[in-house]
Amino acid sequence: MAWAFITQAQATNRLSAQLLKRLTDDDRDGAGDSAVIAQLIADASSKVAGYCQGIHDLSVISEKAGDDTAHEVVRLTLDAFEWMAIKRHPEAARHHDWVELMKANNAELKLLRESFTKLDVEGAPNEPANVGGTLYPEEDSTAASSTFYGGGFGDFG
């Protein structure tokens, strides 16, 4: 399923209309190509979804992406959109290093994947890792231990 966590208006606000036009005007008609922008949005959203999949409910994230609830998802997707767009025509954005932007975005997404950072999505918290475990008591936990240790040797019988 294709995800779209950002809108074209958000992408334009991030890069500026002038820079976005220079990066996406493949047919040189003076306007950014909407098909190129749509593909960049899909690619950036897919990258973020790839890091979130399995740890977050993507349908909830996608549903909330249009409002301020999932701002972290929007921000990370805009970061990915920015470096992907600049990578297409780096000469059009001389003051932006797409490699450094990509490295920073990947590092933040890795922190999210490893649960060092959290999304601000409303809803139930992530399920704890120890859900489903069962503890069984030992048969006789009051019995005296017969463990002896001394001189580097031990009797654990």
C-alpha cells in the first residue's frame, strides 16, 4: 500500500516554491511537475513507513498525518522528501548537501526504529516486549539450598 504522510503544500513550504520548481521541472515549462512531486512524496513516505512498520500501526499514522497529531511523522517525511528532491538536481540547490541531509534523516529514523525516540501519535502505547510470558513458581521455594562454594570449586547439587 502506498502511503502519503505529507501533502504537496507541506513540501512546498519546506523547500520554497522556487526551489521545488527548479528541482522538479523536468519538462522545462516553468512549473514543478506534479507527477515528479507525487513520486517524491510516495518515496519519502515509503521510507518513513519502512522504519515504522512492525512497531507502529501505519493506518493510524496515515490517518493522523493530515493534522498536528503526528507531526513527527510529517517532519521525518519532509526531511526525506527534501534530500530526495535535492538528490535529483544537486546543482539547483548548491547550499544543500543531500548526502548530509540523508545521513541525518537516516540517523533519526534509526533512533525511531530502535525506540530511542517516539512518535506523537495518540492511541494505545506500544505493547511491551514481555507480553505473553508466563512465570511458573518453583515446586518448593522454601527448601534450603545445598550449594557450597569454596577454594574455586563448587558443589551445586
